[in-house]
Amino acid sequence: MNKERAATFLPGIPMLLGTFVLSVAIPLAFLWWLAAVVVPLGDRVGGLEIVEILLWIAVYIVVLLGWAGLTPVNPNEARAIVLFGRYRGTLRDQGLAWVNPFTLRRRVSVRVRNFETAKLKVNDHDGNPIEIAAVVVWKVTDTAEALFEVDDYENFVAVQAESALRNLATSHPYDAHNDGQVALRANHAEVADQLRTEIQDRLEKAGVQVIEARISHLAYAPEIANAMLRRQQANAVIAARTRIVEGAVGMVELALEQLSAKQVVQLDEERKAQMVSNLLVVLCSEHETQPVVNTGTLYA
């Protein structure tokens, strides 16, 4: 397995200046040599002079190759160095560097990136069809693994993120039906942590770090959306009614205790039952109640 390591390089600015000076000086020196040595010989130019001319040309070609070794590294960018099919290291220090001109220098962005998965249609833990999508924030941390351990690391991240999202959606219900159950709609933090961990496990071999993963879209599939909406509304009504009844019973109990403790009025069991019924009607009714004034006796 390829692991990232630092590449060997020379400072770029001195090499740039040196290459520029040699690129100018060598042609001038060659012209001076031609004028001082070759031209006076005329027709007596021999094989030695031809060899020297070829050496001048070879030296100049080597100097020109020096330009090809200059490699700029931009901020939040890395350059993976490959020489004749072998990984030789990675340049991460921004600026100008000089490396072997015969190397292949592959640019890799190490910036923080994000993407949103497509809306996936899957069945949740209860078998209900739902639509789900997620936003994944990631960056490359190991350039060697990203380039050489997977075919296309960007596509690899996208595919594995969708696969992890599908697995997460099938592992939890859309809504929790029991206390302590993790639900996709209610437990946002827990679901996001699980999603990030699962995607990170799948991308470990690709040299990628998942910074954040969270659900960006969650809804029932259109074919059951109306039915599930009515179910949610019914559950909400039942929960509200339960809360109202609990409160009403507590208030009635408190009223009876206060009447008995302060001896405001003595009620038999029948009148207590009637009072409880009236109070519950008043407290649990959805509409305003109309009072009825009794102008007779208590038992009239």
C-alpha cells in the first residue's frame, strides 16, 4: 500500500535564477567560441571541432531541461511525484520547487470540499419507503492513497457516501415508536455522527478524511406521504389529548382537595362525581363552555 511521504526537491527560486543565467550565458559563450576558434579554421574544421559543437548543443539541451523541473505548488495543493512508474513522494510546501524534470507531477487539491448526494429512495427500518439525501464535507489527507489505491477518488467518495447513506436509512425508522429508539427525523445529531463514521470507515483506504456528514433531505415517498401525514397528525392529536386529560385530572383532584381541606362545602359521592364530570368537560373541551346558573337549591 502506498503511503504519502515527502518528496526530495531543490529550492525553486535559486534554480530558476541559475537556469535563466545559463540559458543566456551558454549561447553567448557558444557564439564567442565559434568566432574565436571555428571561424578562423575555415575549411580546416576537423572532427574535434564537430564533437565540441555537439557537446555545446548537449549542454544547452540539459540547461533547457532544467526549466521543465520547475514546479509551482499553490496554497492547499499538493504535487505527487512519479518517476518512471514509481511514486517518489509528495510536495506540500507552497511555492516554487525544482524536481527531476523527467518526473510526472500530479496535482491534488487538499482543500475542504463538499457535495450533496442524489435523493435516494430506500425503505427505512420499518419498511416504509422514504426519500433521503445527505451533504458530505471531506478533504484529501493522503495523496498517495487517493491517487494510487483507488481508481478515481472523487467518484469513490460519491459512491461510498451513497452506499453508507442507504445502509443508515435501512438501519433506523423514520419516526421512533419506542423510548430510546434512534429515529432519522428526531435524532439528528446521533444520525449525523453515525453517517460520518460509516462513510469514514469506507474511505479509509482512499486517503480521505470526512469532516462532516448530515442529512439534507428526508421525507416519505410520495405514494405514502399522505397516509403517513394523517398518521403523524393522529399521533399528535392523541398526544395532545393525553396531556390535556392528565392536566385536567390533576386540576380536578386539586380542586376537590382544596374544597375538602378548607371545608368550603360538603359534597357527597354523587355530587363529587357530577362536579368531576363538569370540570372535565370544561377543561377538556375544545370550545368555550356556556355556564348554567342554578337558582335553586344544591339538590334542585
